[in-house]
Amino acid sequence: MNKILLVSVNASYMHTNVAIRSLKAYAEKILSAEKISVEIAEFTINQPVGEELRSIGFTEADAVLFSTYIWNAEYVCKLLPEVKKLLPDCILGAGGPEFGYSAEKYLASISDLDFIMFGEGEKTFVELAEALCGGKKISSVKGIYFRDTEGKIKFSGEQHPIENLDELPFAYPEIQKGDFDSDHKIYYYESTRGCPFGCAYCLSSVDKRVRFKSLEKVQQELKIFLDANVKLVKFIDRTYNLNPDRYIPIWKYILENHNGKTMFHFEIEAEYLSDDALAFLQQVPSGVMQFEMGVQSANKKTLKAVNRSDNVELLAEKIRRIPKTIHQHLDLIAGLPYEDLESFGKSFDFVMALKPDALQLGFLKILNGTQMADMASEGGWKWMETPAYETFSTPYLSFRDVAFLKDVEILTDAYWNKEIFSFTMNYIYRKTSPWKFLSALTNYGKEKGTFDQARRDLYWFSLVYDFVNDEITKKKFSELNFELVVELLRYDFVRSGKKGNWPAWYEHIYDKDRHKSLLDENEIDRCSRIKFANSEYEVFKYDVEADFPEFKKGIFEVLIRY
């Protein structure tokens, strides 16, 4: 019997690799178990190389194949020559978007690598397994880059994709067997393949042949996740909402059969949400769905240059109609054509005006095989030549500009995405430009060495407190009520968790007797020690919990429960 090991090196322990699972499940459906054994091994980029090599070596596999992406390519390149030392007779291969679209580069630089699979892998993997069993040459397998007898790199010809996705078995048989981690793993799921759009920077735009699993098949597989009470299922369909006659019934099935626990994540092209879809979403409660929506830019010239719709008005209107019970994650990309700092700032404010639960500020990656790669080569972009191919500078952004945006990204994550500063920032962003405020805070942080040191939540409180009490800040943001900002900052601080010590900047207005009195009024049946341990009492000069606290000044008691 021949043994094939499929290896994934994930970004974190929480991730699961659906690609290697799909290869294994499809091969086991087609091939005889008596001839071939397929095993999978998952590691993370944070594990020591030696630890992973030991696990791989103990398998004594006849063939070892790695699943590659931009985040694990460097790590895999370290592993490959070492695997050959441990298993000198094994056939060593790789697949996935990173090695697949740069096959000639990787085969030329890694002599121990025998082949690279290109494109959709299930059929290629079955042919490869059959070739290993039958003693055939790898060159006979469609969808393979290999070296011929003279050492020249050749391609065996593209493999036809699977047209009927219902042929694919469910990728997670371990869930059906009860051997899985429901609370600490993210399970990825695909109901479609291909993407009809042509975004210049995206590899998904290369394959425009969209294929769908049947509704019946999707519902059967979603039932497995729901019955198992898994915590998070991420649809990896490049654009989930292509056909309302299909995607709305899937949502309806989820809502009608929801278990009260599983969150479903979808990548949405919000502009194409139908009125029926938006009407349906109004009945979706919290904790069922989350949407990731790529805005990328609000500059119409930029959007046209990368083959995206420039109807930002319609996009904004659709996003505003999505209820807040659905967690909304919006994306921007820095480094696109015609987007300088001023333009990017407008795009940033455009997105923040939509009040996303999270704003991901990403940076353009110049991926081999995309239209953007040709555009960048000819147009003056500079970027990393190794993964993750991130942009250093563009004709519109200098290296210092990009570095500045990196710092803005850090502050966006700290002051918005983590939701620790919600009350403070909701007021500030309502009264002034988020971009103007974060840009000024970024420059202030650079002066204080913020981005050159380790930072915890307590530090972020101190930084913004010092910033809003700086005289230059007060002159620059005269539209803000700084007394209120400090009160909101105090409220965000105290509601973020029970404090052992109070920082120097925090004015703690405390009355133990009043604290006890309020607890007795609201929690009669609990003992005093537990009541105090799980609550805090504070007095504020404004009604910090009001929608418009600037209009409610006075003395306001707040009992915070943890």
C-alpha cells in the first residue's frame, strides 16, 4: 500500500485547512482503500520546525504534499529540503495558490521538490495517487508542473475542473464521527467555486467559471455543522450572494434550523444584495451571521482602474440597510492606483461613516498571475518579491506614506476593532473626521515612541488621555468637548473589566456605601463579596451611556456589572 501525507501549515491553531480535507475525501471516494492510504497533518507557523519534521518523519509516507499560501510559503520552503533528508525515497510535492501560480520559481529554487499541482486539485490528486500505485511517471498526470529528464520545468496540461460540486464529499468526516473541537476551531466551507468578477489584484478573478453545489447538498452539510454545535463556519465562496434564488434559501435554512450557537461568516458583495435579501435580513437575530464586505476604496477612478464597480453611493445605501444584528466587517486596501494619502483618508471616512463593527485596513499584495502584477511592473510600484508580496510604495504613496498607514492600521485595530473604546470613539467620530483624528493621534504616537514598544490595553488608554489633554490637540479639534471625552474614556476604562489598580490619569469617584446600596436594590439574593467582585460603582459628569451625552451634563451614577 502507498501512503500519501497531505500537510497544512496554518496561520494559527484555530484554523482548519479545507483543501487537504477535500483532496483526501475525494480520493477516498474514488480509489480503493486497499491500494492507497491518505493521511493529513496540520501544524502552525508558530511551531518549531523540528517538531513538525519529527511528526512528518514518523509517518514514513511514500509521498508528502504541502498546501501553500502566502502566509506559510516561507515556512514550507524551510521544511521541504529537511523532509527529503528524513524520507529520502518519498516523492515531494506542493499545491495551493502560492506555489501553483509561481511553480517555475519554486521548482527552480528548491531542488528537492519533485512537482507542483496547479489549480483545482481533486482530480489531479486522484490521478497522482493512481500513478503512484501503478508505477507511472508524474508527467502523465494532468495539472502538474515537473522536471523532465533534462531538468527542464514543464507543465503537463491543465486539468478539467469538477463541474458538479455535489460530487465532492463533505470535507469534515471527523465532525460526523464526533472527533472534533467545536469551540476552538474555525471550519471553512465552500458552496461555490469560481468568481465572475475581475478585480485586478485578486487571484480569484483568474477563474470566472462559477459552479454551485445544489441547495439540497448545502443544506445536508450545514445540518452537520448545526447538529455538532460548532462555533464558527466560514463560507469561502469568493462572492456568496451571486444568485438570490440560491443564497436566500440557504440563509432561510440556517435561520429556521439555528442551534443558538453557530455563527456563519459570508463574504458579501453588498452592492448586489437584492431587496428581497435585505428584507429577509431584517429578521436575523444577533449571533447567527457575520458579513465581510470589500469596499477597498471610495475613489471612483481607483475602483475603475482595478475593475470594480464605482457605484459607491449604491454600495453605501445597501450596507446601511443591513441590520446591526449582523456583525459587519468592511475592508479597505492601501496601495491601489490613484490613491494617495488624501484620497485614502476620504475612503477611510467613507467606511467609518457606515459604522462597521470592524474595519480591516489591508495593504495591496502584488500576486503573480493577476492583472495588478502587470500594472505594477509597468507603473512604478515597489513591493516585496517574496511572500507576502506587500507593497512598499506606489506612484501615489511614498514608503513613508505606507509606513504611516501601517501605524494607522494599528490604531484602528486598538481604538475601533477591539470595541474597548466604543463610547469614546463613537462620540469623537460623530463630531469630527475619524481620519483626521487618527492621523493626528498617529503622529502624536510616533513622537512618543508608541510603535517601537510593546503595547497593552492600559497603554492605549494612557496614550489617548495624554493626547486629548495636549494643548495642540485641543486647538486642532475645537469641535470636541474634551471634558466629555475624558468622562467617556473613564467609562470605557471601567467597563472593560474589574481593575486591581487605578492608573494615574483616572479619577475614581467612589462611595462604598452607595455601591452597596445599589447592589442591594438590584441583586438581593447574592452575597456581598460576590456582588462587589462582579461590579463597579462610578460617578460621571455626563450621562455617558446616552446616545448624545454632550446634552446631558450633571451627576450620573453608574453601576457596572461584569
